[in-house]
Amino acid sequence: MRSKITDKAAPEFMRVKFWGVRGSTPTPQVENLRYGGNTSCVEVRLGDRIYIFDCGTGFRVLGHELEREFGDRPFAAHIFVSHFHWDHIQGIPFFRPLYDSPNSQFVFHSSSRTRGLEQVMAEQMASPYFPVNLDQMKAKRDFCDIQNGCLDMEDGIKIKTAWLNHPQGCLGFRLETKEGVLVYATDNEPGDPNFDKAVRKLAEGADILIYDAQYLPEEYEARRHGWGHSHWREAVNVVMESGAKELILYHHDPDHTDAIVDKVVRDARNYYPKVRAAAEGMEIVL
Ligand SMILES: [Zn+2]
Ligand SMILES: [Zn+2]
């Protein structure tokens, strides 16, 4: 799976920006704010193409930034949703361009193995959970159902997916472009041989591997089996065994302060040097 796209179409760079890095629930507490308190959302720019992975509360902040950038000009984005747990969809009703940009277009990609995203969005905004009706969203929305496999996007960009080991399922994504390969694999518990193999194959040779490191290894062992998450030691195993280059620890536990995440990074670097922890606002350019 070590393929980079070789044709010479439009994008000339890949810029990755983290808008939400926290797992499970937002944590706007002072001791967490250096890494950040918003839940899962990563933006990838490929030239003027916009790809977004997950719609946690960081998605709301990204929406404001896109409105600032584009003003009245319409724009388009592909949005990949790994699964429908709250921390991956909670920003959708607060993403302003969905209401305010009638000529903008958002293509949502997810799996309807349990439920379609369109239905999930309607339910999320239904009475009595939300004050505004879904039909207030004026932007064009399309919903694509993806399963295990490969999506051919514009400009020769490819998205490959694999199921991860998580309650109700979670999709991992591999974005292949001529600029580089990014893998977004969050919400994945180690220990099942088939899933362990699948995530290593998904990550093979990637330039950037964004990976679930919610727990400390000792927390996982003591009381978190079956909760669907990984820890930094397994993240290091995955990066080393897949031949991916840079590891970004992601989906930080809500109870992990900045000091704990700092220590996790130090510990992980004893095993593999190219490790960082995702932080809100952090950018990587390939
Ligand atoms: Zn999650
Ligand atoms: Zn989850």
C-alpha cells in the first residue's frame, strides 16, 4: 500500500491543521489548554481542495475560520466522519457555513453500517435536543456511503479506508496524494489480531500517522479494556511496525492535563524519535 499518487494534477502542497484533539468530551480547563479542549477535527488542504476529518467541537472553530477566509465566496469541502460518537459529530450543528453559505457545498463521507449520517444529523438536531431545525441549513449537502475500500477523489487523490476496533465501529482513513500520505486512525483498541493487522496495513509507509493515544498504558491495562481506545505505547508499535514516518498522538483523554501529555511525548520518544502530540492550531506542511 506504499503508493503515492504520481500524476501531476493540481495540489502542490498538503497542509494539515488540528482544530480539535481531545477525545470523548470537550475539556475547556486551564490545565488542558496548551494541547486544547475541543474534540476531534483535522483539516487538510491540498492546494485549494479542503478535506476535513471528523466534526467534533473543533469543527465549529474551523467553520468560523472558513467564513473569515472565504467571506461571501462559496467554497466546497469533503468531510470524512469516522463514526457517530458525540466527540466526532458534536460540531456539526454549530458549523456556521452550513447555515450561512447557500452556494457552498459539503460532501459528507461516512459509513451507514449502523445508520446514515444524514439521519444522524437530523436526529442530533431533533426536538428536544436542539433549538434550530435542520432545514435552516442552506448549504448544499451530499452524503456518500463508504465502506472498506478505496475512493477516487478529484486530481488523482485517493482515500482508502479500514474498519477499526471500536464499539459500533469506526473508520480509519488513508489519504494518498502526490505530496504525501496521511493516515487518520482514531478510536481504535489494540488486541484483536485482524484489526491490529488492518491498521498497520492502512498506515504502511505513511508520511503522517495520526493515531488514538487516549490512555496511558497502565490506565488501559487496569480498567479500560473494551472501551475502544489505544495508548501511546501501542501507537509507537503501530508507527514502527507500519513503517510510517511521523506519529501524531491524538484523541487525548479528557482527564489528561498538558503535563501528562508532555510526559507521554517524552516517554514515547524513548522508543521512536518522530513523535508529537496533536495540539489545537498545530500545522504540518508536506
Ligand atoms: Zn472518539
Ligand atoms: Zn468513539
